[in-house]
Amino acid sequence: MTENTAPGRHDVIIIGAGAAGLYMLHTCRRMGLDAVVLERGDGVGGTWYWNRYPGARCDVESLDYSYSFDEDLQREWRWAEKYATQPEILAYLEHVADRFDLRRDIRLGADVVAADFDEADGAWRVRTTDGRETTATWVVAATGVLSAPKRTRFPGQDDFTGTVLNSARWPAGGHDFTGKRVAVIGTGSTGIQITPLVAQDAAKVFVLQRTPSFSVPAHNRTLTDEEFTAAVARYPERRRAARTTLLGVDTRNPDVSTFDVSEEEVQAAYRKTFDYGGPMKLLTTFNDPIVDKRANDVVAAFLADRIRERVGDPGLAERLIPDHPVGARRLCVDTDYYETLTRDNVELVDLRETPLLGFTPTGVRTSAADHDVDVIVLATGFDAITGPLRGIDPHGRGGASLRGKWDAYPASYLGLMVAGFPNLFTVTGPLSPSVNSNMFVAIEQHVEFIAKLLAHAAERGHTVIEATPEAEERWTAHAAEVAAGTVFPLADSWYNGANIAGKAGAVLPYLGGIGGYQARLDEIAADGFRGFETAGRPAAAPSA
Ligand code: NA7
């Protein structure tokens, strides 16, 4: 407890012990704040704790997908491969928890179910499933962006006598697929990662595809000592550069249009970034596919040809080629996905041709056939970005519900605060770069900005911070305007809430890029944290 804090009350409650929560806790400690982390899992790691399915890997290179805040940490953690596996990322986050002695302020198994702002007291009361109430002046929702699995119930699901596995709630001990018949539902990033691994052991795999994804090969490989040493030597430079780029990784910001060079040069440039592997370089080969549909058609055609090449069978290839713009749905990264679909024990079931009707006691039923299986894998996605907080449904001023507000529209100021919800910060909340960037950079940006904002209030002896409605409105309109100038609205996706029935349609990540967003944060901070109001206790409504 610090000197401004009443007895029995923390300065800060952090919800979630994933990458964001761990860094927030460390930052609070450095500021002398008394913080407690409430984590529903039985271990730290957040997204990387839960998503233990076979093949789970990050699609951002390991040398970028890590914290930059501690020079020794980044020098000592030796990433094994170009793309880190889930166990390696989890081990890294566990190492961070130990190295900075974070665990003593983390309550595991503490599943937050409610959070209410007490206006008279200027404090949040947060309840967990065990009935405990925890109080703090500030709440930081470090609840993740892909942590609320979509609640999918298929007709007949309860009658299925086999095993149903959800990718986001995978059993800690894994699952042995040897000799089993398996149906994988979902062909987003998760299904594309799971299928090749399951197909190696299973007797038969049915891949149930409703919407095909674009996917590029990872070309994953071991990181050599030489590469690692060279990368570590220039880590500070690499990290600085990442904060100025679109996607928060050390790639250059593209300045050439698809239409500035010859068709041969376009193909050669795409071939080069495709052969390098992964999405980041490919998406920044030219500066226009995300903002110009004609330029997007060029990269879409390029990737369609790669699918044809990889699959061989023209009929199968056509069913795998998406008809949405590249990047408007997540561009996936795979290791042998298309090749796996050509195996004798794998069968693509196109649900657009033969819709999925439900489960039977022994498998899945489409309009054309029953497929008997032992295991059904649900890789059906998430209520992304706003889902985790919609689940908790914090109540702010006047008892207003955040879920109610976001059901109308996911408004936010900078993805950091929501007007009417004082002292509640959202790390990588809606309308911030979040999933459209390297999440570690997005997280560090937010945690560091929140820390500055808390220090700014403390300097004034203030204990209430709130985004003004005007600032929120302007930012929300700006984010929508940026999104409207891109191809993102041209496809239904979890980016724009279309995968969840009844969710407000809005492009949830801010598409102005990490660099542009950082410049905004710096400018707003320099301008006295414009758009944020601070006040003393008891909380006064912002004058806005
Ligand atoms: P995604 O990308 O949302 O993919 C979910 C997949 O599941 C997608 O192919 C969906 O098809 C399919 N799905 C969802 N519900 C159904 C039903 N009811 N019937 C048939 N198919 C269904 O989630 P992921 O977990 O793969 O990836 C999320 C992010 O995590 C990823 O982008 C990375 O950033 C990490 P649909 O598209 O709805 O037709």
C-alpha cells in the first residue's frame, strides 16, 4: 500500500498474468505502487498458457516477439527457432515471472467475474469466482485479445460420444491422436497449425473448411549461434526501429506502390518476401495492398498461384483459394498445411458446398455425408479484442455497463480508456494497434503510457483518471476513418466482430500502424495528456 491508499485496498489490480499483466506488474513495482494480479489460469502466460494445441507457434519472429524493457533479459534468452513454439514462449514468460520475482503478487486461479466502480470512493471492487472481493484505485485489464474462445455449440454436440477438444482449452498433457479418426473444424491460423501435426499420427483427418484462409509458409528453422549473436548485438537498434514501423517489427516501411514498378518486378519482389517466409515482409513488400483493392488483387493472385503450386490438384486448389482481400482476414503462416491436404489420410470437406448440420453420436454430419470420427477439434476462434472484457462487464459511472456500451459500438480513447469508466485501463484495447502488430511492442507501448499517465496524476495528487467523451469520440471516429480507407471492411472476420453473432460491426484494431500510433501517444503526453482528465477523490464527473 502506498501513502495515498486506504487500508485494505491496493493501488492497482491487474487482470491477467499474460505478457501484458506481467510487464504491468513489474512496472507498478518500479513505480512503488502496490499491485496485485488476478489470473484465472493455474499458471502465468495468458494466451500462451491456454493455447497448447499441437503446432501452436507465434507468427511473429521470436527475435521480435519478446520484451525490450530489460537489456539483460533480451541478451540471456536464447530463442531456438525463427518462430517460437508455444512451449518456448510459455517458458519465456515463466522465466520473466521468476526473474523479476513477480509471482508473489500474482493470485492464480482467480477468475474475475465482475468489476464495479465505486464513485464515492474512487475505487474499483473486483470480484472473483471464489466470491472474494478485491479493491483498488486503478484496474488494468491485461485480459488479452484472443483469450475469450468463441462459444460454439453445434446441434447434437451433447450426443457425440467421442472426444471434443477446443484448441484454446487444450489438455495440459496433450492428446494422443495415433490411429484416431479426427475432424478439425476451422481453417484459420489455429486449424492451419493443428492439421499438419494431427495428420502425422491420425488414421484419418477431415478438415472442415467454411472459409479458406490465405496462408504463407513460415520457412521456420533453427536460429544459429551466429544469427543470434548478431541479432542481440543490435537489439537496441532493432527495438527502436520496431516502434517506428507499421507492424512493430524491424522491417522497413514500404514506400513503393505496386503500380510504380513493372509486373515482373512486382512478381519478383513478392517471390522474394514469400521465399523469406511469414506474413510481415510479404505484407510490407509494397505500400498499397491494404489500402487499394486493385493492389490487393495483385498479391491475392500471386498467393493463389502459390496455393495452386503447393497443392498440385487444381480442383482442390480452387476450393482453397479465398475470395477475400489478403490481410482483411488474418494472413496465416503455415508449415506444410497445403501439402498435408494432399495426404491420403486427409480430406477437405468444403462446408460452403455441403454445410455442417451438426454432430452425430459418432461424428459430424454435413448436408452430403456423415463422417465418423473419434475426436472433434474445435479451432473455431475467439470473441476477439473486446470479448474478454465483455465477459467481465465492468460497470462504471452511474452503474453503466461496458458490455452495453460496446454492444452499441466498441468506442475507446486510444484503446487505453473508455469514457465513463474512470481508472480502468485496457492494455491493447479496441482501436489500438494490438493484433495488427507485434503484440509485445503494442503491450509495451500501452504499459509505458499508462505508467506515465499514473505518474502525471500522482504529480497533481490526483487519484482519478478518465478519458473525456469528446476525446473518445474523436479517436473512435479517426480509427473508423482509417479503417474505411483499407480493405479490412471488405471481409467478415474476427477483426470486425463478424464471427460473433450480435457483435457490433467495427474494425477493432487501429490500422494507423505502430509507428504512427507511437507518435500520437508521444504528442498527447507532451500536450499534458490531452483527452484524459485527472481529479482528486471523490471523483468528479469530467467536464470534457
Ligand atoms: P479464426 O481465425 O477466427 O478461425 C476460426 C475458424 O473456425 C474459421 O475458419 C471459421 O470459419 C471456423 N468456424 C467458426 N465457427 C464455425 C462454425 N460454427 N462452423 C464451421 N466453421 C466455423 O480463429 P483462429 O483461432 O484460427 O485464429 C485466431 C487468431 O489467433 C489468429 O488469427 C492468430 O492471430 C492467432 P468462418 O471464417 O467463420 O467461416
